[in-house]
Amino acid sequence: MELAAKNFITINSKSYPIHDDGGTCFTTFEIAKAANLYGFNSTILIPFKYSKQKKYHISQIELVVAGYTSFFQKIKNIFLCRHNTIYYNCAFNLHVLVALFALFNLRLTNKKIEAKILFSGHGSFAKSLPSQFHKNLWIKFVIKPFILISKAEYIANSKGELDDLCNTLSNLDGITYRVADNKFPSFIFTREIDIDNKRQKDFQGNTFNKYILYLGRIVPKKQLVETIEFLEKNDWFKDGNKFVIAHANDDNIYLKKVQKIIKDLSLSEKVLFVGKVNAFKKWSLVLNANAFILLSKSEGLPMTLLEADTLGLPIICTSGCNYLPNSKNSIIVDDINSNFINEIKIIIKDKPDAYRRAKELDYKKLHITSGFYSSFKEIFDEKY
């Protein structure tokens, strides 16, 4: 029996550390690094429409940015090699279509696909999300054929994500479905934060006094309008408490709806937009928050909740996030219209010491037990 693949290639339109504005770009780097530590030659491939090919070497990982023409040829060659494991980490991205064309090309020339292919959509294909005609077409005529022709294993980030997979993609003949839980991004955390350095006092700053933090995109499925209404009716904004929104890659139409509800509820001085944050600024916001909130309709398993929960922040999240928090005073919101005034009062009163928690964590141990190294162990360890 042949040993597991020698090469691990993870493909996404973005990757840390070149990008730092989304959970999947962090996941891309984390999984590549975990594969590298497990003995694979690890490559991150980023297709970019107008790019000339560029290569970077980061922490023993080769990161390649390729234009679509070179990506087409590169992905064909990758498909043909049985020593390759490919992790396709994407959803509604044009490069999936380019890869599908490469698969059709190989079929026409009677070339056998030898690589082991994994595919993940990170909650983007949930049946609980509102149906949109153009997305349904994409799922039916791009994602489904890609999975069937490549015989990709469908990897969900949580059991909840797998259970909520849309009917078009669930139970496809000959396709294996499995769960590899999203895990705490220990590599990225240790690269970005050093709370023992000369700036440690800054991490303990209290810029906004008492605040709940949201970190992510402002898009309909994240339910920011409903989140603001939820906090308002549960008395969070009394006594000057704030809601801080750190955001990037927004849906501008939905952003205007969020801005309108803030104006309608007279919360302009209490809901604060801080834009895109990363590295020190991001961790400073996380470490000083009273709680973290994500009332999303559908997630695979959100990186932001893992980070906040690991650092001991109370989590306020919906069941659609597919995550059960461990942090003290956390709240699962099954009905966004329910009353949580008493629970919110506790969050106001009992601020967590996330800074102390961050100092006490053993990140090397966390990586082995709760990081991507452990969540993908079965996949890395397989012989095929």
C-alpha cells in the first residue's frame, strides 16, 4: 500500500499572511502549516486574475500567487500526480470554474485524476440560507460537477455544517463526507501577539470601556441589523456601553441597512465602526472586550468564536454558528427575539480577564490538542 501523499496543496483566493481579512484565509495558512509539521511538502496556491506568478517562502511553506492562465496549467499537473493531496478551500470563487475547466480538459484527453482532493465550503452552501437564483446555479453547475468529476471528499468544519448542507450537494453518489473541526489558530496567534514584549501595557488598554465586539464582514447572513436590535432590547446600551464592529469586505447595500437601524435607534455614539483590524489592533480589541457576539444564520465553525472562547471571552452566538462555547457567561441564542436581559447584566458586571488567560495558555500544547494539527490528523495520516 502506498504511503500518504508527499505534497499538500491548499487552494484559496486569499491566505494569511498576505491577507488577514477573513476566516478562510487564516484557515488556509493554518492547515498548510499543520500539514508541513506532519511531514508534507506544503504549498499554498492563490489564483489571481491578473497576476504574474510570484513565490514566497514563509515558515517552510511555499506560497504561490498565479495568474489564471498559469493556474489552469498548474492545477492540471497537480490533478495528475498521486503524491498530491489538494485542499480546495472556497465557495463562490471564479477559480473553481477554472479548475472545473481543467478537469473537463483532462477528461477529454483521457487523463486519469490521481490526486486526493478535499473540498470545503465553510458554511456557504447551507440549506438554511435564503435561496438566491445565481448562487443556486453556481452550486448546481460548478460546485457539484467539480466534486463529482474530481471525486473530492467533502470536508465540513463541524457536524452542524454537514447536517445543514444543501440538498444539491448532500449525499452525492460516490462522494465521502466527513468532519474536520475548525480549530484554534495557534500559529497565527503566536506570530501576531507577544504579550510579554514592551507593548504589553497597550494590550491592557481600555479604549472603549465596556463593549461587546463583532469581528467580520457586514453581510446579510451575519445579521448585524438583528444583532443591534438584540442588544438594544436587552439593555446592553444603558450607561454608555458600546458595540464595536471591526469589519472588512462588506456588502455595501446591507451596510447601509445597518447604518439606518443605528440612526433609527439613536445609537450613533454607541455603535462604533473601526474598520479592518489585524495583528496588535485586533488582539487588543479582543483582549479588552466584555464579550464577543455572532448571531449568524449559518457558519461552518467560525474562527472568531474559537479565538474569543480560547481567551475566555463570553460568547453570544446562534445555533447556526455550530459552536458550543466553554467560556463563562456565554449565551446561545436559539430565538433572536428572546429576552436575555439578566444574562446581559452579568456580562456588563463580570468582565473577563482575557489578558491573564492569554498569558497562561500553552500554545504549543494547544496546537497539538486543539489546533489544526489535531483536527486534520486522520486526513494527514491516511494511506491510499
